[in-house]
Amino acid sequence: MDLESWIEQALQLRSEKGTLRNLSISENKIDFVSNDYLGLAQSEKLYQLIEEKYKQLQLHRNGSTGSRLLAGNSALADEIESYLAKKIFKSEKTLLFNSGYTANLAVLSCIPQKGDVIFYDELVHACMHDGARLSKADRISFKHNDLIDLESKFDKHIGRKFIAVESIYSMDGDQCPLVELVALAKKYNASIILDEAHSTGSYGENGSGLACALGVASQIDIRIYTFGKAMGVHGACVAGSEVLTHYLINFARPFIYTTAPTPHSLISIQCAFEFLRQEISLQQKLKSNINYFLNQFEKLKWKKSPSNSAIQSILIKGNEEVKLLAAQLQDAGLDCRAIRSPTVKIGTERIRICLHTSNTNEDIDKLILRLHEYSISKSVIKELEP
Ligand SMILES: Cc1ncc(COP(=O)(O)O)c(C=O)c1O
């Protein structure tokens, strides 16, 4: 079979399973899908701040021109890393990455070694799985947020232990029991790798995330923060000790073999955190929108993920069914997307709703009304009831 035919066949197979992905652009709809929880990506004020700072620094450079280990390093990159470590994440050091995906890939692929074990929550993001697969360590999953299950697996394994978790889970929006996990890790001398993708910005002082908010940051060996979600810009960093970041500079292939972030990207990161320091009440505004949604949603008596965060998942079994509801919501001007299997486990397909500071009570009411209309038009409601 020639290559084109093989590719077509693979796509056809996906299509038949109802799992074919396509890029789409939805404009002028109410945003219940983006990760722009605090509205920073569309903030005119932040945009102006970045523009001014960029002009003021007179860098006269568009690109970084190479890997950090070659031509791509700069005083600006060093400065932003120190700023993030000292002023935001309370760590000895931070190391910048082009994205959260590559930061997670870097950490998981090069730190755990042969003979080590990576214990990972069954719901961690694809980038943690991919990083772990690249490592020579053994991989053992534990039930979502179930520390009893995790502990029961520790005894069966010798070798260094790593625990890979997220602060706020990307698909369910629920929170990791971080304080308890830290205590467990201490008991077994295990190292925690914490992905703060969905808590950076919206949790903690100055947007420092969940570990800082709970006062356990110093007890977590490796923390990963991303800037493309609530911070409204792009990129990521790993926060930890000096020796950790030095190790990554030496061994992390996704750091070594790639072009460093652009100066504009670096400035945007610092401006976004400076902006949030001034506008920290946005966190409160987000919380109040989440509470409004939760109160209204409760009246529907539908099953949803146990989440108090900006990510809310409404379980609708089956790819076809969830696609149908997403299409109805889209037609009503609500930008809600279906999350289908295999992105999530079969039987846990869902409408994933992201809440934002920009959503009004009327927007949320409209969403709830459409969900209600769908529920009365469908016999599947029985399945959805708790
Ligand atoms: C939990 C989690 N970690 C990491 C990432 C990747 O971050 P980035 O988009 O910066 O590559 C995502 C993105 O969706 C995520 O949800």
C-alpha cells in the first residue's frame, strides 16, 4: 500500500469510530472552551503593557536565534527566570521551556532512570505519559486521586520513586490532595513531579499556583508551570533547586535541542505576572463565576466531575451523543466542546466547560437553559442522574 492510501485508511478508520479530529474556528460565541480563565489573553491593558515594555527594552531582535546552549541565551532569559523564581514561585531556580508539553516531556524523560518507578495518577495529561514513555523507568498508574491505592503499590517496588500528578486535573477540574500527598511522599522518600498547568495564575499569591497557596511548594521536588492558560501568553517553566535546573540544562533533550523562546515571548511572561499582581482580584471574580455556575448547575441534577475549579465536566456517555449536544450548544452561540474517547476513557465522554472572568451570569444562565432543554428532550437523562 502506498503512503497516501495508508494515511487515508488510518483517517477513515478514525472517522468510522467517530473519533476523527478536525481544526475549527469559532468566532463570536460565548467562550466556554478556552483556557483564558482570567481573561488575560484578550486583555487590552496587558497587550499595551507588553508593547510598551518591548519598545522600551529596544532589543532589536525578533527571534532568539538558537538553543539556550548556543546563541539563544540572553540576559533577558536569565532575568525572567530569576524573577519567576524569586517573585512568583518561591523556588531556588526556574528554567524556561517553550511549552508545558515540552517541560513535562523534559522532566519525565530524563530524571527517572532505569530501576526507578514513576507512579502516575491515571488522569495525568498526555505530556506526562509521553515523557514517562521516553524514560527507562518503570511506569505504574494509580487510581485517580486515590492515595490508598498509591500507597498499596509502593511496597511492591524497590528503586527510587517518582509520583506524577497535576494540581488541577485538565479534564475533570478536580484538585489533587496535595497536602496529604506530600506527607505520603515524605514517608516513602518519594519525589513529587507536579504539573501546575491549570492552577498557574488562578491560584496562589501573584498567581503562584496551588502548591504555593497550600504552603507545600518547598516540599515538592519538581514543579511545572505553564503560561499559555490563565496567564494568557505562552511558554512554561520548571521550578526547583539549582541542581535540578542545572541537570535539565545538561540532560533534557526538549530543552537542549530546540530554539529558545523569542524575546517578545519572554517579555510577555513577565508582563503577564506583573499585570496579575496589580489585578489579583481577577482570581476572586473567577471564583464567584464558578460558584454561580455550580449553584445553577445543581438544579439540573446532572452528573458532573467533583470540581470547584474553572474546569467543569458534564458526563455524556458516547462519542455520538456528546458530539450532538456540543453541536446544539454551538448552534445556540455557546462555544462548548465535546471531549471524546480516546482523549478520555470510553464511557467518560463529556462536555468540558471552562469558566472565565469574562462570562456573565446571563452567559451562564443561557448555558444552563440549553442543558436543561437538552435534558428534557432526551431519555438519556436517566443515565445522567446521580
Ligand atoms: C495538565 C496539562 N499539562 C500540560 C499541558 C501542556 O501545556 P502547553 O499547552 O503549555 O504545552 C496542558 C495543556 O493542555 C495540560 O492541560
